[in-house]
Amino acid sequence: MPFRLEKRPEPSRTMLYLTPAAAVLLTMIVGAIIFSAIGYNGLGAVREIFFTPLTNSYKWQDLGVKAAPLIIIGVGLSIAYRANVWNIGAEGQYIVGGLAGTWVALATYSMSGPWILPLMILAGVVGGMLYAAIPAFLKTRLNVNEILTSLMLTYASVQLIYYLIRAPWKDPMGMGFPQTRLFAESARLPTIIPGTIVHLGVPIAIIVALVAWFIMSRSVFGYQMRVVGTAPHAARYGGFSENKTIWLALLVSGGLAGLAGVLEVAGPFQRMVPGFPANYGFTAIIVAFLGRLNPLGVIFAGIVLAITFVGGEVAQTTIGLPNAATGIFQSMMLFFLLAGDLLVRYRIRRTAVQPSRSAA
Amino acid sequence: MDLLIPIFVTLVGAASPILIAALGELVVEKAGVLNLGVEGMMLVGAIAGFAAQFYTGNPYFALVCGAAAGVAVSLIFGVLTLSLSTNQTATGLALTIFGTGLSALAGAPFSARPVQLMAPLFPPELATHPIWRVIFGYAAPVYFSLIMVFVLWYFLKKTRSGLILRAVGENDLSAHSIGYSVVGVRYAAVAFGGAMAGIAGACFPLLLTPQWAERMTAGRGWIAVALVVFASWRPFRLLAGAYLFGLVMTMELYAKAGSGPLSAIPSELWAALPYLATIAVLVLISLRRDGSTNAPACLGKPFMPSN
């Protein structure tokens, strides 16, 4: 074999930041080939999915609106995954956060005032935290795997939406549609740029990421999460409680998913509808990894994934690419990124020419 | 009796795909690999099986296509986790996201097109009496799942190959040092898991709802993963767990059909019940456990021989 792998004494920082970009690039190349091979316009698909959302300024506001929930949830997941806590039920916590906000909006329907929106947001965060507290409790008290519990709760929460909007929360004027009434003015998230759909959630997402970056890199809390994740024995020796870390990881990631949920229902939707679960919670898993579990990286990764969402819709209308293609591009990105991790830990060396050959 | 027999027959039909997928995952985990991509592999198997049934009408060919599709996508997971030592949890999740997207893309042309359900294996004359229906009233995958419970129990407990597989899962370094190919055994296990998940997925259009719907496996792959934990990695306990879930899902069907005391409960609660029951059984098993979990010691850890 002309090449061999050699373990690096320390993970390569260059590769750590280079591989996400390489993964996106490889996804474009391989995606174009695969989609051409199965009879679609492969180059067109890559152009529409990855470039049109950037070059067409009308799409920029869509990008911001789609990136905001991905960044908020992705930041929370990046903190949890750092601590080796596998919360993959962010979609469920997002849903319960949205439902908690909806509950406040409906309860205050006849009222108005600047206090309603903050109350909704608070309810959303608490809702997401409570829903994430279930896997935290089961993990810390009974050692039940948090991957399975958080995911099962996601499936259950979808049914909770269906029940609430079919029966107790159904819009009385909705002509039988399973949805709540449109929120009152005070319960709607304001836009920050007049005449666009860019709502308050967009700056909130950036602030969340910056604050999280500061906390993770500069505080004892951040240190604890990182140490428990990478060196659990050292963490125990250093007096960091593993159970406390699990609780913190799930509450933070659940609370942020809940925040994304309430911002989404008060912003773009302004009512609870069956289509509220939009897979942000699952896509944010890719965002967290593509962002290298670093809150600043998550901002970029969130924008990249938002581009594929917006671009996927564009490709659907312009070149008739099925919407499902977006998911394939997104998961390919994660595959390539994970494969690229090899280059972070190992380096490829050309094996030396054997001396016997030159002697002969 | 008039009610119990149809309930039991429906229960077995609902449980069998989960049982097949869970048996595959059990073998994968026994070899020390945690593949969380079962749901994705099932979906790919479901659309492959559906398409084959749609074009050929031969359900056995459809099952083979489902298995082949499952193997194909499981090898993506194999290459990443076994050859490139990627994180198994993240790679499994990626496989599920990929399988969901791939099946939705491949299935888009087939929406709202029905196929033929798979007929029972035995001639209907054998199943005329209700009691005989309980034994002879099912399609081939049901008998396949039962045979596989026994075969895998025998394979893991009584055969040399099964011993090697368990050794690889319990102590990969020792297995490596006495000359077994850890990576080779794990590739075989992952491919077997892919085949079983693919067959399980193909059962959905062939046995349960004779059409294609996006995400039609509805989390059953994840329930299969949970059942392996519930069963403490034992095939016969897996059988009991799968039938328990079959019962829960059958109750949902009866409740949705309308009359009786079951229909007083909102249908959404019934739909959520399999997932809540999964959490409940995981809690139960953790309470019953006395210290040892019976999980393969190398489960989820990449194999890193210090060469």
C-alpha cells in the first residue's frame, strides 16, 4: 500500500476547521454525480440548492428565518454533545416549547400588552426544559438511555399537537381545520426590518450563539461540560458531578429547543398548525456537528443548512427536484464530515520506498 | 374467542416486522456495534420492497429487494464506523436521516398507488377454523421471524461462529490477538442487520398497509432498538417484547375502528402509546436490573488495535 495512516500526537486544529468546508464541497460534487446518475439535472440541483439562495437577494430573508431556529437548537445540542449527552429529541422539545407558547397566547387572547410576548417566550423555554427533564431524570436516576427516551418523546409530542388542535384548542372560526386561531397582535413576534419577514428571532439566535460561545470557552460551566465529555474519569476526580452535567446538558439543550419552538410559532406561523414540526430539531443535529460543536461554528453551519432548505424549495419549483433531495444532501454532508474526522486524528503518510528495491 | 383470535392474528402481523428488525440489531450489537440507523434502513427496505412488488407482484422477490437495499445502506455505516472509525452514534443518526431522505425521493413517484398485500403462506383451507387461523393464517415473514428467533438463539449460544461473534463484541482486543478479524466479523454483522432491517421495512407495504407513504415505518425501527435493550440481548425475550408491542398497536387499531370502551380515549393518545410504552419498558428493565446490564462490553466503541 502506498499510503498508511499515522496517528497524530494531537488532533489537528487545521483539519478540525478544514474538514467541514471539505464536507460541504464533497457533498456538492458527489451530489451532482449521484443526481445526474439517477436522471435528474445534477449540476442544476447543486446550483439551485447551494448557490441560488445566496445570489438571489430575495432569498436572504428566508435564509435568516430558516437559520434562526437551526442555530438556536444547534447551539444547545452542541453543548449537550460536548458533554457526551445524546439528546436527539430536540424536535420534541421544540414542539413542546411551541405548544407552551401557544397556550399562553390563547389564554391571553383577549388581552394586550408588551408583557405577553416575554411570558410566551418564558413558557416556551420552560416547556422545552421540562420535556428534556424527563430523559434527564430517567438517565440520572435509572440509567435509561437518553437517545431512546428523548426520541420516543418526540413521536409522542407530535400526537400531542394533533390532539390539542383537533379538540381543546381548535379555532372556533376555522371552518373545521385542525389549527388554533391566529394569535392576537401582542402575541406575535415583531419583524425587525419593516417590509420583510425577518423577525426578532434572527438577532436572538445570534445573541444566543455568542453568549453560549462566551460561556463555553470562558466559564467553569463550559469547562465542566467539556471535561465530562472528553475525560469523564478526570472530571470525577476534579469533583464535577456526572449527573449534574447530564441535567445541565439536557436542560440547556431542551430550553433552547423550546425557545426556538416558541419563536417559530409566534413568528412565521402565528398559530399552531399540524405542519409545525418542520424537522428543525433533527436537522440541528447536523448543524451541531458541522459547526464542530462550537457555538460560533454553529452560526455558519446553521446558515449552510438553511441554504439547503431554501435552495431545496427553489430546486423543487425551478427544476422539479423532489423536496426529499434536501435531506439527502444534508445527510451526505454529515457522512462526509464524520469520515473527515479521520484526518483530524490521523495523518496520511506516503510509505517510504523500500530500500531492498533500490538495491536490486 | 370471537374477538381474541382476530386480535391475536393482527398482533402477530404488527409485531413481526419489529421482531425481524430487532433480531438483526441484536446480532449487530452482540458484535459490539451500535447501529442507530435501523429506522433509516427499514425505510429504504420499505420503498425497495414496495417498488419490487409494484412492478413484479412477486412478494418474495420484494422481500429479497428489501434485504438487498438494507444491506447496501448498512454498508455505508460499515465503511464509516468500521473502516474509518467514526462515532457510531452520530453515524447511525446520519444513516437514519439519509434513509428517510432516500426513501422519500425514491418513493415520490409511487404515492397513492396500491400494491397487492402478501397472501398467507398456507392454503386458506387450512385456516378455515378460527383456531387454525392462529397457526396457519399468516404470510411467510411471520414464520420467518419465528424461525429466526430460534436460529439466532442457537447460533449465538451453540455454534463456534456465534462464540466468535460474541467474543468480538465482549473483548475485541483479545479476539484480535488470537487471530480473529474483528473488523471482518463486524462487517458481516452490520450487513446481516441491514438485511433484516430491509426485510422488516419491506413487510410494511407487504403485510400492513399496501401502499407507499413517507416515513411509513413511523419510529418502529427505534422501537426495535429499544426492544434489544429491553430483551437484555436475548432472542426469546425479544420475541416476548415484540408481541407486547404488537398488542399495544393492535389496541390502537381497534380503538380507531370505533366502538367499545377503547374509543373513549382520544385516538392521538393511542397513537402515542407505542412510544410511551417503549419508555415504560426501558424504565421497567432498568428497575429489574441487579447491577449487570448484560450489554456487550465493547458496544459502541470503535476498534483501535495499538499497532
